[in-house]
Amino acid sequence: MAKPKAVSGAQTPEEFAREELRRHREAAGLTQEGLGERIFTSGAYVGQMECGTRRLRPEIAELIDGVFDTGDYFIRLARAFKSKQVEEYAVVAQLERLATAIYDYAASLVPGLLQTESYGRAVIRSSNPTALADYVDGLCAFRLERARLLDDPAGPQLWVILHEAVLRTVVGGPAVMAAQLGHVASYVRAHRITVQVVPFSAGAQGVLGSLVSIMQFADSPDTTYTEGPCVGQLYDDAEVVRRHWRRFDLTRAAALSPEVSLALIESVAEEYAKCART
């Protein structure tokens, strides 16, 4: 059962909403599991709302108002930040640890969970050319910590779809690319992840955007994270998630099979390795 984070006072609408949820629950003498039963979800999901890894959704807020007899109080709290953009990736990293399965699509760069240190450092430096070394080191360390999920046999299943542009975009030079693609292939060969590649020949089919990540949970609804330049957005609205699932399935249908995709990844990795040796 998730415990709410200790705070000395709410600084944002999200913090205020989760404090109010916890306060009303405790005043009603309900455990997280007890409230979950009354709003047709799990105690774990209530705990995630209270600790900030899940947002208070309007449809859930309406049920909470019914339990606490608070009119539309929680509905109004939910609507206050329903569309707020997520700029910090920490919440997504927390959700990744809770997920049972993660489905990623990447259009131009290898997703963070699969990045090697050298590749990740090149990506970070490319968008922060004048950043201090400590800043870059910190972001690299954070990404590598996230990637430890893949070394845990009990960690989430990972299914990744890469556009062929990811393989052909040279990040950090040929040697870095050879190592990066080899890193991805090693996880596939270890049966830890499934990877498919959408070839250039697929045309417009399956083009989802820059990066889309759909996360599934044992006792909570699916959620989706999308990322563009300088901003990310986390969604747990059921209809929005369904739309992302439909587009992900279309993309998966347009992609090469896992076996053919692995052969392509390893072939391109060898091309980079030869280039690095010359």
C-alpha cells in the first residue's frame, strides 16, 4: 500500500488535492482499501493518488464526492489541473516501477529505458550544449537508474516499437550507435524485451509522434505518457488511453516482425561498427 508523501504544506494544486483526499479519507475512518472498495478501484490506486503518482481524475473525483458527501468539491479539484503538462519525469519513473507492462513507441531516438550511458549523454548534451557537467551527469545517472528495471526478472514486460529513423539517426558517432543498437539487441536475445521496427517503406502508417509510452498495472487503469520537445504529458483519461492503444496497435501491425526487426538492428549495428573501425 502506497503511503502519501510527507509535506509541510501544499505548494501546488496537485499537492493540495492529494492532501485533501487523504484528510477526508482519514476523517471518515477509511483505509485506502476501504475507500477503494467504495469507488470501485483498488487501495493501491487510492495510495497512488495520495502520493502523487496518479492524478485525481474527474470520474473518480465524482465517486469520491459521493462517498464524502462533498458536493462537487473533488470534481472541481480534478478539473483544476486535468490538462496540466508534466515537465518533470519523476512521476513517470515512479509509474514505470509500478507497471506490469510498458509499451513504447519512439520516432527518432532510443527510449530512455534502453539508452546506454554514452548514447544518453550524447542526447542530453545535444539539447543542452552549454550545460554544466554536473547537470549532465545527474540526468545520465537518473536514466541509468531507471534502466535497472530491465535487469529485474520481476520487472515490467517491455514491448518497444522503433521507427527505422531511430536506427539511422547517428547519435554520438558510429561507435556509440554500434554499442547502443547492440545493447538493445542483447536484451532481445535475453528474452527480456520485445522490439519491432517500423521500416521507412511503411510510409505514413503507424506514425504516432515523437515518443509514446503506455503503462499497464495489476490493479489500476492504464496510463499514457507522450513526449515532445521540452515537454511531456501524462494521461490517465480512459478515452485518451484507448485512442493511444488503437494507434499503437496500428503501428505494431505496420512494423516488421520481432525476428526480422532483430536482424535489421544487428545488421545496422554491424554497419556502424565497421565504420567506427575505419
